[in-house]
Amino acid sequence: GNSVTQMEGPVTLSEEAFLTINCTYTATGYPSLFWYVQYPGEGLQLLLKATKADDKGSNKGFEATYRKETTSFHLEKGSVQVSDSAVYFCALLSNFGNEKLTFGTGTRLTIIP
Amino acid sequence: EPEVTQTPSHQVTQMGQEVILRCVPISNHLYFYWYRQILGQKVEFLVSFYNNEISEKSEIFDDQFSVERPDGSNFTLKIRSTKLEDSAMYFCASSGTGRGQPQHFGDGTRLSIL
């Protein structure tokens, strides 16, 4: 079945540091990949997506590239801010008529000033 | 930007009682979902709903759970006889048609079973 493996947290960085959160997946076919963010006390917000190999999703300074050869979709940001503190979830959507999202365990990110 | 809305934001219920969680999906979306997140754990799929019927459900979604779209705007999750282990954050989501359409989530209902 489908699965998503995400970098264990928590991750603590200083403001303006470079961020990478690793995500790898197992799936048959050609899934679509997503990063969702959950700010404290809020729901899940779509951060970015990629629907085919070599696509790069980007939003709010975050980027992730769909790498089929390494089955990865790592999240990166060049310079993090305190407001980026949140839990980040990598997720996969199968393309075999199965519409459920499969989530990773989430990575809690804390940015200190 | 259109959004998914969920009510209530927090529900406290005695064990064994019935509870109904409500959701208003984005108006032109046709696929609807419920997920739950037990505190500190990953987000788990419960059920998907399309064309007025369940299209997929997980092992968690047993006979105690049901979903309904009672009118053109609401989508509900009912738990008939709640257990302590049903305590979790429940998220509703909706999506449009087409490959790779993202699911848009509500802010969730925190369900606490006493």
C-alpha cells in the first residue's frame, strides 16, 4: 500500500537558517504529492503540491521537487522566519481512483529569534 | 478564497452518547472526506464520499460511524455511541474533480469524550 515517511521532529532552527524537511514515499503508479502546514490551534492548510515527476511546487518561499528516481519530495526554505513555526505534513494522493490522502507523521518546526 | 467550515470547534460528550460533527464543504467541490488526528499522532483517513455515497472507508470507520449529506451544503459525521478512544481532532475536507486536485481542509472539531 501507499506510505509516506517523514523526517522525525521536532526541528529547532534559528531565524534566517536554511530548512530541509525530508519526505520519501512508497506508491504504485504516479501519485500526486503535497505539503500541508498546521499552525498552532488551526487546521491543515495546503502549502504546495506537485503532480508529476520533476515538478517543483512552491509557495511562501517554500519549495519541493517531485523526484521519482529517489521517491522523494523534500521541503526546503532558504531563510526561515519565526512565523514559519508549525507542524508540516507530507502527503500523497494516489491516481488509481483512490482519493484518500496518505499522510506522513508530521514534523514540528520551531524557529527561534 | 472559499473555505471549508466546521462546527462546532470543540465538542465535549459523555461516553456512549451520540455526536454529530458538521461541515460545509467548498460549494463547487464534489468529493468530501473525513479524517481524524489523535493528539500527537498522524492524520488518518476515515471516509470519502462522492455522488451521495461512500466511495471508500478505512478500518477505523466501523458501524458506529456514518456520514450524510442532508442537503446541498452540509456534510456530517455521526458517531452513534462514542468511546473514550474516539477523542481526537476531526477534519473535514473537500476537493474538486480532476487528477491531483488538492483537498482543502477545515479547521477541525476537537472531540473530547469523558
